[in-house]
Amino acid sequence: MVSSERSVWQAWINGRWTDSISGQKFSVDEPATGLRLAEVSKLSSEDVDQAVSIAKRQFDSQQWSGISATARGKVLYRLATLIHDNADVLAQWETRQGGKTFQDSLDEVHTAADCFEYYAGAANKIFGHTIPVSAKGLDYTLRVPVGVVALIVPWNFPFLITAWKVAPALAAGNSVIVKPASYTPLTALALGELTAEAGIPDGIFNVTPGPGSEVGEALVSDPRVDKIAFTGETTTGTRILQLAAPGIKRVSLELGGKSPTIAFSGIDIERFAKLAVQSAYGNAGQDCCARSRVLVERKILEPFTEAFVRNVKSLSVGNPFDPHTAVGPLVSQAHRNRVSHYIDLGLEEGGTLAMEPEDRNVPEQGYYLAPVVFTNVNSQMAIVREEIFGPVSSIQAFDTEEEAIRLANDTPYGLAGSIFSNSVGQALRVAAAVRTGVMSVNSIKSVHLEAPFGGFKQSGLGRELGMEAFDHYTETKNIFVSLDD
Ligand code: NAD
């Protein structure tokens, strides 16, 4: 069972809690209070070297990759059940370390368990092909595990994104090393104990907390690590690609976003303004799929803006354990400063705030920030082009479908987006034309465990989730068998 009391956390390596070689620790704060929550072992490249040796040795032993895919699936199913059983405690840690509302944390943990269930069932459905080659013989492909995979995770959905990567990687038979974000390492570490309880052999699942610049880079650079699956900022993704290049490592990247909502005339304004607000301010806007650019057809600009701003004003900001809270604190003081800086910049650039942040009742202790909405913006402004990753959105008007598509695409990112329209034809035309990896029509849902997820352009490389995730976690091996005697 996951403990709800622990204040000192070690790394999880080779099936047990493990101190850093140096004995150093770093602290994790509680964003809701700004107070220290836990001390965590701070690993270095020396610790990574040991963790990779163990993961490689265990991979080579075939204790995991060598059992049947059905048997692996059964272990993953047990893990899913353990996660559901421990959801309350895991969600408490998730909220305490990251600041998201407790209900969101509970949803996140149960969805992570569902992800393990999905890949438990998928493990024995990773099929190869038989190929009618012209030579006289049987040609077929096998999907074999890649080997040791390093999974580098951000702080905004720490447990869920860990699950997105760990579940398919383990289902395919790999050894994994998770590098959690330093603000939020606790729930990935807690997963360690559950993997042991579920029956995953020692050294197949490891968690190495520590600075990205040292632990992350050591993992990416280690020649024994065969694949990197990274979620985080686009700039970090660029660095990872550079470090991975000499070893020709397999790399998949889930990066930043600046996603649009596109609202056309004729829609139910109250219903869709509310949805647009949820998608921009959920998780305090710290969501790669946040629809932080709201594009509205000029015919409905005024009523839509009024409804949108009214809904933002009604979001209650406060203690994430209070069931009435919609927006909790941001993850850290540094991140709050960064988001505040963007608000100042937006004003300097000539944007107009639809409401004054000072009017909001926001707790003084902790890393809270009142949500804001900018109007009077254009696509050249930094607040419209760059990912802010906080409770900030902007509203822009368009006159035609073509202009809506042009504005939607006028960004280096291409992750997600929503179209609100009463016309099926219009919705399908725009959904196809917007250059993003996922689009939702009359919905704000971007992620389905069963469907591929990922970005165009600078939002990423490759797709996670669904059966497509196995493209990252397996190598295709072609075998030809001569039929000649
Ligand atoms: P980040 O890039 O700062 O850190 C992500 C992870 O990478 C952390 O574990 C960090 O320690 C590690 N890291 C940092 N520098 C590294 C380096 N040089 N080498 C190896 N690892 C390194 O990102 P973040 O601030 O934790 O997360 C927010 C970002 O993540 C946003 O840009 C957001 O859009 C993105 N994100 C994308 C998706 C998606 O699916 N596309 C999902 C969630 C978050």
C-alpha cells in the first residue's frame, strides 16, 4: 500500500528504495502553502550509471521480456487494480506536490489505472505480419522490445504521463527508467512499490529523481539506453534530440502547445463558452492541450466574449482540496513569476485585460494566480504566440472560415484544438485543415487512451497511446525462411 505519511523519499531502483550515492537530497514544496512537503534523494550521473546497468542486466536476463505477453498483461492488470485501490492516497500526493484540485487528481489516478488496464489487454495483441515476398520462402515480422527505455516526465500530469509511457513500454517487454520532474517526483516513486506488489521483477521498473540537466542528460546520453520517450518543453525536446543523435537513439517527443478554440456563429453560446473556459483554465492552464487562444466569429464576438469572461470570473481560485475550487495554485513560485511576466508583457504589447486580476479573492500564501483574459490582441504578440502554461487566454475575432484556419495555424505549435460549429461540413473542413495532431469537434476532449495522441510541428514527434504507442516501444524484425530443401 502507498503510505500517506512519508516525508523522506529515496529513488526506486532494482525493486527497492535506494539512497543517492552522494547522500544528497532536494526538497519538494506544497504549492498550496509554499511549505516543504518532502525530501527526495537527488541522484547524479553516477547513480544513473548504476540504474542503467541494472535495467540493462535485467532486460538481458529476459525475466520480463521472455515471459509470455499474456503473462505480462496479467501482471499489468494487477498493477492497474492496485492503482485503483490506492487512488485516494496517490491523489492526495498528486495534489499536495503539484497543486491540482483533488478531484482532478483522483480522475488522473484512475485514468492512469485505466491506461495500465488498456495495455494489459493490448500486450498479447502486438502483431507482426507475414509478407508475400518474391523469393521462395516465408517472410514474417516480429515486434521485439527495444530494450532499456528512459521515460522523462513533466510536472503537470506527473502520474498520468508516467502511466502513458510506462504501461506500453512494459507491455512490450522493455525495462524502464522513469525520470520524474523535480517539482513532482512523489507519485512516480510511489508507483515503484506497487510494481513490486504486482509482480514486476526487480530492476524492470526504476525511478531516478534528480535534476534534468544531470539525471535527464545522463539517461539520454548513456549508450545502453535504447530509447527516450520525453514529455516537456519544446526547448528541452530540442536538447534531447541533440544528445540522442550520436547514439542514433529512438526518440519520441510530446512537447508544448498553443491550441485554439474556434467558435463559429450559430452555436449555443452559453454551453460552448463554458466548455472553452474549462479547456483554457483546467489545471490552472498548465495543460499542453489548453485552448489558450480563443478564436470567435465576429458575428458572435460580443455575446461569446461576455459569456466567456463571466465564466472565468466565476472560477473559484483556492485550496485544491476544497471541492468548490476550480483553479488551484501554480506549481511553483518561479512558474508563477513566469506567468505574471507574460501578463505584464501582454499589457505592454497593447492587449486589454477583460477583468482586473486584483479584483479576485486569491489566497496570499502559496503560488496562486488569478485567471485573466486578454482581448484586443493580434497574432504577432508574444502572449498569442508563446506557450504561457498558466491561467491566461486571449480572444481574437475572425470573419471567414479561411481566416479562422489561418489564425489557428499561425503558431509554431500544432498539438490540439477545438471547433464549435453547427455545420458538419464546416467542422470537418476545419478539423482537416488545422495543422494539429488532435482536434475535437463540439468537445474539448483531446485525449483518449485508445487513440493516438501527439503533435504536429514543434509540438512533438511520434504518437503516444492506443496501439500506435507500440511503434515506439518495439523494433520490427524481419525474418525470411527459405523453403528450399
Ligand atoms: P521541462 O522540459 O522543463 O521538463 C520535463 C522533464 O524533462 C523533467 O523531468 C525535467 O527534469 C527533464 N529535463 C529538463 N531538462 C532536461 C535535459 N536537459 N535533459 C533531459 N531531461 C531534462 O518541462 P516541464 O516544465 O516539466 O513541463 C511543462 C511542458 O511540458 C510544457 O511545455 C507542456 O506543454 C509540456 N507538456 C506536453 C505534453 C504533451 O503531451 N505534448 C503533455 C504535458 C506537458
